[in-house]
Amino acid sequence: MDIKYEDALKELEAILSRMEGAQRDFSESIKDVKRAQELIKHCKSILKENEVELDKILNNEELQ
């Protein structure tokens, strides 16, 4: 998936708003849930990558 973290969060917020809103078609809700799942997985991956990178930076500073 090639989407920035911030954009993924905005899309997740939009999905949440739609799901909290008026009555929706069940198949559209299922599509939103699947997309939200993909976006959450993507965001977690980005966070993990950044955590590893930050740990490397901090550990390198501690060694100096």
C-alpha cells in the first residue's frame, strides 16, 4: 500500500463517520470494514518501522 500515514488516518476517520451515520447498504459497510482493516494494518506497519528507526537513532546516540 502506498499511502502516507496521515492520509490513511484521514480515510479511517471518513470511514468511521460514514459508519456512524445514516442507514447504509450492508455491502457498502462490509467494503468499508475491509478497507479500514487494510488501513489499520498499514498504519501499524508504518508505526513499527518508525519505532525501529527511532530506536536505532536513540541507541546510536547513547553509544556516542
